[in-house]
Amino acid sequence: MEIIRFFSGYKDSLEKILLITLVIVITQTTAYAEKIWTTAKPAYRKSTITGFSRARYSMTLSTEIAEKIKQIFIDIGDPVPKNGNIACLDDTFVKIDIRLMANEIAQHQVDIDYYRKQVNRYKKLVERNNAAISQLDEFERKLANAVQLAQFKKLKKRRLQEKLKRHCIKAPQGWKMIERLAEPGQWLNVGDPVAKVGDYRSLLVPLALSVSEMRALKHKQYDLTVKLPEYELTVPSRIGRISPSFDEKSRKIQVDLILQKKLPVHRGGLRVEVTLELPEPAGTFLISADALDKKFEEVWLERKDGSRISVDLLGYAEHGLARISSYEIKTGDQFRILHP
């Protein structure tokens, strides 16, 4: 109909018919010409690599104070509360020390007030020649000492207050306890572990990849998806970290993927599969199966110039393609399709 409307301006109907016929013949000939040739493309094979999820971050919390555990607030699997407290140590003695230090500071403040009044009083007496200047110097010295002692005690009080804060072992809010390593009433020395916690809000999947697998993963990193077979889910992912080192035994590179979607379950041990397309060995290509000429247990292909070459048939792939091997072929070579 489009062609008829295109030529509707012609008056002579015979001329219209001839032109329409010519266009149809040219179109069909072009389409036929495109279909009778197939192009050799590099062959790829699909490789599925399996990994298991784990916390994106994890840490072991240790005590900075040598003291007995007073209370543990969460158990294995529980999330860290808003205040971040995992456990607290007995803080009785440090609180007593803080109160004692506050009393000493108050006493020094009394001395400071007294010596300051004396200094002001003796300044006036010295001006009137009613007192020796040595007495003024003595009270100024005592005032300076009292100020220094007060500042020293205030610093000790701040140190004790900081020590009091460290009697509670904290973790980031929202993390979960992985392992509980101490119990209430247990005495801990400095550096002893209390708990192991992890961030499961975002999951990490460690993989060990060969160089070719690493190259294939980077090739699809902007459209990377992984499968969770147990949940029948396909979720987006991205490359998190790539180790600059490698495993000397397996000779593989450590790569961490990060799952980028809220999952039904956020925990370690979820099986994750990533499928990569890896290049076949050199001389392996994909070509239309209709171009294969099978005779006398041999497989042949016909080039555009009419010459024929023998190839090894390795198998069949999707979309009517065949996997062949030949060192006489290079990528982009074209061959005639025998059964268009």
C-alpha cells in the first residue's frame, strides 16, 4: 500500500505497474543477498561461578579497660541498638575517682579565690607602703600554684570521664552480633575480645576468578546481575573490591561483588551465581548452521570466491548457530548459506 501511494502521482497505469514491479524485485533481491551469506564471529562459552554472601563489613570488638563485665545487652543475631552499646564493664571505681577529683578541684578553687583576694589586698598595701613587696610576691606565687593544680586536676577528671565512656563497648547502629565472646561477670584484660559484629544491611560475595574470568566480569560490570537460586531471584550487583594480589595455589584473583537490592533475607551463606561469557580458544568461531556442507563425515564451508575449506564441527549453540574450529578462518570472514 505504501508503494502504491508513493506512485499515485503517475497517470499512466502501465508505467505504475512497471515501476512497482521493479521496486519489489530490487527489494527482494537485496534481502536475498543479505541472507545468503553468514559472518564468522568469535565463539564464547558460558561459565557459572558460585559464591556465598557474607557481611559487607565485620569487626571484633575488644575492651580498652581491664575490668569485670557488668552487662551484655544483645545476643547473637540481634541488631545493635541506637546507643550502640554491646556490653558495659563495672564502672564503680572510676565513678568514685571522678567524684574525688571533683572535690579536689573544688578545694583548689577555694584556694584560688582566697589567694586572689590576698593579691588584690596586698597590691593596695604596697602602693601605700603599708606592706612589704615580698609578701605580695608570696601570695602571687601561691595563687599561680593553686591555678596550676586546679588545671591539672581538671585534666585528670577529663581523663577519668573518657575512661568511663570506654567502660561501654560500642558498635555501629544496625549491625548485628555474629559471635559472643564474653559473659557477664567475666574478668577482661585490656585487648580481650568481647564480641564479633557485622554489617548485613549490604551483602558482599567474594569470588576467586582467573584472568579471563576477571576480564569478562569487567566487560559486563555496568550491566552486572547475579542469581540467587534458592529464592529464584535475579538482582543487580557491582564490583566492590579487587585484590591487587592473587592466590599462589589457585592462581586466581580475589574479587568482591556487592548486591545492590533489598533481599528477602540479609544474612551470610546465601548462594549466589554469576554467569560470564568466556572466549573459546583461538580458531573457534560461531557461524550459521545452514552454511555447513556435511559430506563423507567432513564439514565444509564455501567462501565468497567459491573456494571451500574443511572445518571441525564442535557442536551447536543457540539461535541456529554452530560452533566450529579452523585456523584458516579469521573473524569477519563470510561464507555462503546453502539453505537460505
